[in-house]
Amino acid sequence: MFLHLGDIVVHAHVEGPPGAEALGPPVLMLHSIGTSLHLFDPQATALARHHRLIRMDLRGHGMSGVTSGPYSMELHARDALALLDALGVRTAHVVGLSIGGRIAMQLAVLAPERVASLVLMDTALEFPPPEAWQERIDAVLAHGSGVLADTVMPRWVVDPSRAAAKGLRQMLERTDRHGYAGSAAALRDARAAEVAGRIACPTTVVVGDRDIATPREMAEAVQAAVPGSRLVVLKEAAHLPTLEQPEQSTAAILGHLRALGPQPGAEGGMAVRKSVLGEAHVARAQAATGPLDAAFQAWITENVWGGIWTRPGLTRHQRSLLTLAMTAALGRQEEFELHVRATARTGVTAEEIAELLLQVGAYAGVPAANSAIRIAKQILKEDGRLT
């Protein structure tokens, strides 16, 4: 999609399962200098299974608009905020790589209430020496971004001969010279004091063990500057690991997000139960709990909601569909009604329910499907999702 945001048009991709908003804040991904949102292509499929995923081309990169430089970290951060505003997103987990990680830090300082957590990949508090960036700026403005390819590729990847590395080189060569120079100025001018000690959200710092652009000691400095953050080191990975070491990169991001999500057990089960069934329903069920069913309620919360619904193998949307099919087929009308109401939060549509009940009719019998259709029609009309 393309969106007018202030003085530029921003190119962005938004993906994710139906009902992803109920799973928590979306994930915003910010790429490195000289690349584009495609830097995160290998991670997008896995992340979008369980999260609303937002990727943007930074100002001056990819298919986003180009303005005259110099740019600043704050300018890039405000672009990201404008995108979140345009999409109606109040808070987001932010994943940033290289300059994207430094922009993410700036965003967390600029608007801490908008950042749920950070994944800071192969980045730094500042990027000395500034003279080196000025040399790059001068070279790029004179000859185009491709002039840097032979210099930066050995820093970006371990093996420049691989297809992924050649793809990165093409991204760099196609980057507008003014866009690259503008962002290079932001890297030149970034200072640690702008962000160090000013970030309080949950943070994971990720670095490749063969990153010579922002080596481990720089990552450790970021970790030290963000209280409570943790460090993950990727093996045989250079500065831009998402394409060269996609599995490790994806695992690091997913590990961060899963650690913040509902965990197996009673507490996580209660969180999922409220998210799926609604807090009002759960409050009524708890208020009605007595000696006869207290142990049962605790058991289903811990073992069904906390032991099954928290598993990552199926999306919540998929589990919702399966639950509807089984309760309809077995004639469990009260449970079927409960989970039809829950579809307003799990993202299952009226069209999907109609298809599902055709399957129920075919494999569980017409009477079971008829009863379920009657219940579903009534609830969906009440909710305004069916006329």
C-alpha cells in the first residue's frame, strides 16, 4: 500500500491473520540503510501467522518517497509514528535492523507509550567515525549508491556469492542516492546520549558473531544502555543476517515475542480465555463459580486455555474454526454459541462459518448443521455481522 504521510508517500506492507489485533500489539519492522522492506521477507511468513505485521520502506528507500537530506533519527522515527497513526495502531512491537534498530530506539524515547517492546538487530547507540559517513555521502551523491557495493558487501554478509547476498547488492544499487545520503547523515549524527538509559520497554538485542559493522561490543553497549534487556548472538552471521541466516533471525524475533505473550499455565490461560471469550463473559463465569465447579474452572483455565490455546502450532483463528466445527458436529450447542460470539475477537467471518457448517452437514449430519446454522444466524444478526 501507499500512504501520504506528511511530506512523503510511504510504501508499506501489512499482513497477518484475521483477528490478529486480539493477539496483542502488531509488529513494525524497520530495515537497514540501502535496502528495503524486503530485507525481512524470510521472517514475514512466520511472523504474520500470529501477528499483524507492518513493514515499511524508510524515507528515501524502496518505493517510499525521497526528500532532500540530511535526515535524522528523529525524522525517521516520526515517519514510523505517522504510519502507525495512519493504520490506527496505538502500540507496536518494533523490530529494527542496523539503522532500523537505531530508529527503533529513537522511537521508544520519542513516544515510549507507543512501543510495546524492541528487537534491536545488529545496531549501535552511535556509528563512529562521522568522517567515514561523510565520505560515503560525498561518494554516493557524486556516483550513486552502487559505488559502495564492493565496500559494504563484505560487511553485510559472510558469503557475498550467495543469492541472498546478490539480492542485497541489488537493493543497495537501486537505492536513490539522495535517500542513502540522507540516512547516512542520520547515522553520522546519531549520538548515544539521545537514547542511552532512556528506554524502559522489554528489549532483545541481537548481533551476528561475524558482524564487523556493529560488532558484539557495540551490541553489548546497547544492552548495557537498556535496563533488563537480553543479548542473542547469531552464529555465522554478519551485519544483515535476516536473508543470510533466516532461520536464526526468525527464531530470535519469535522467541522475543513469545516470551511476552501468554505463557502455558493458569496465568497465560486466563489471558487467552479473556482475549477469546471476552472479559465480561469470563468475569460472569468467575462470579458464578462455587465449590462444585471451582476445581473444574481452574483445570480448564490452566490445561485447555493455558495448555492448548497457548501453543504456537496453530493460529488462534484456526483454533477458533476447529472449535466451532467440533462443537457443532457434536451438538454442543451451548459451547457452539459461546464460540460463535467469540469470533468477533478471533477474526472468523460469517462467510467462514457458513463454509464450516457445510462441512459439518456433510460429515456430521444435516440435523447437527441445521441446529448450528440457526444459532449462528441469531448471534451474527445480533452482532450486526449478518443482515
